[in-house]
Amino acid sequence: MCLPVTPFKIEREWTHAGLKCAVVVAREASHRCGYVRVPPTHPMYGKSYDETAELDVHGGITFADMEPCVEEDGKGWWFGFDFAHCDDALYDPNPDYSTLSEETKAMLDTMACIHRDVSMQVYGKVTKRREHYWTQPEVERECESLAEQLAVVFSAA
């Protein structure tokens, strides 16, 4: 698979509705993103993310770019979306600290302090975070939904 981004980790790569899909973790202990590839013959090939209003995924399409390598059908075009929107948790609320870099541990500690300080100022107490951290299976479902939508566009052309 030839994604036009360099994520911290590719969690899963697969094919659904005839299109390549990928779920990635953007940065260490961070939010996930989903991507679906269309071939050069697809009617949405080369469209910017601003031209994808008809596609329904969480937060809308936020990425569109050509892959940097040539696959068997040519250079594909990837559409992506992320889970770093309002009410989304930007970082894993329960990371395994033993596997994290010192930089990420420090960042997570800073984020927890900011949340605590803001909660105290706004509510007078530390509140529970309400953001949703999207799991890999949830992001996979969104990828498959996008692949199905793109497959319908392809078959209708």
C-alpha cells in the first residue's frame, strides 16, 4: 500500500467494495484517520477534498492526494478523513505508558494538566472528559462506508 502520508502507525490495510482502505494512528497515542484509494479511472480521481460534499463520513473528507508510487493500475488518489474534530478525543485516554516515548508522555501529562485547570476554572471541579476516542473497528466501519459510497459513484459513471 502506498499512502501519501507518513503516519505513526498503519493499523490495518484491506480491500472493501473493490477499493483499498487503511486505518492509521496519526501520531503516537493520537487520533486515528481513515483513507480510501480510488484508481485513475474513477470519476472522483483528482478531486480535491473541497469537491467531496456528497461523501458522508465523520467530519467530512479532510484529505485528498495522489499516492507517491505506481500500483498495478497506475497512481491512485486517496481520500482521507480524521477523528480530531469537536467532541473527538485527540489522544488515547488509556495509553500504555510503558510503550510511549518520553516526549509523548510529557505531552499527555501536559494535556491532562490543561484539562484539569480549565475544568477548575469553568466548573470549579475536575470534570470527566466527554470526548469520544474512536476505536480501530469504528474507523474501519467509516472507511468501508466511504468505500461503498465511492464504489456507487464509480458504477454510476
